[in-house]
Amino acid sequence: MAEQIDAQALSMVTTTVGSAADARRLAQAVVQARLAACVQVDAITAHYHWQGALQEEQEWRLACKTLPRATGALLALLESLHPYTVPQLVVQTLQATPAYVRWLAGEVATGDGVAQAADGA
């Protein structure tokens, strides 16, 4: 019989940017500030309306994995560094194994460290 896993909550914040360089810059800033334990970057094609016209653009999606308590500071940092006028900043609550959430908790700043990380970036 399979072992029961007690899943625990984490947050994933996603955003998109228009260049690999911007994706790298944001990913490194977020991890260096310890506001996310991991940022995964994927190349995607986006289809959307902007200023009355249909657009199709190459973009890079960043998936930032963090703790719920660090989400506000992470959003503030991303918004302050983001090159877009209206950035996509989407927060999802996810469930993960306890071992993964323990690792995540060890990598994300806590308490005053979260506020200082956001102010220092």
C-alpha cells in the first residue's frame, strides 16, 4: 500500500517578460533576495490584445516558488523591477510534499528578513 503524504501549502507567483535577459535578471534578483527558493524560466509564445491590436510575441515565463508569508514582498519586488507597464503577476496556492516545503522554507527569508530583502533589492 502506498504511503500517505501530508501535503503542505506553498505559493507560486508567475510573471512574463519579453527577453531572456530580463527573465534572468528577475530570476536572479528574486532568488538572491531570498523571496523565492526556485525560479523556473520557460520560453513561451503569448497571444493577447494590446492597445487595440492582436499581438503574438515570444516571452519568457517565470514561475517563482515561495512561502505564503513571503508572497507580498515577492510581488512588490517583481513589480518594482519589472520592465512591463502592466506586468502579469499571478499567485497560485499549491500543495507539495512536506520534504519539499521544508527545503523551500530553508531557502526563503523569514520575518524581518523578508521585508529587508524587498527593501534592499
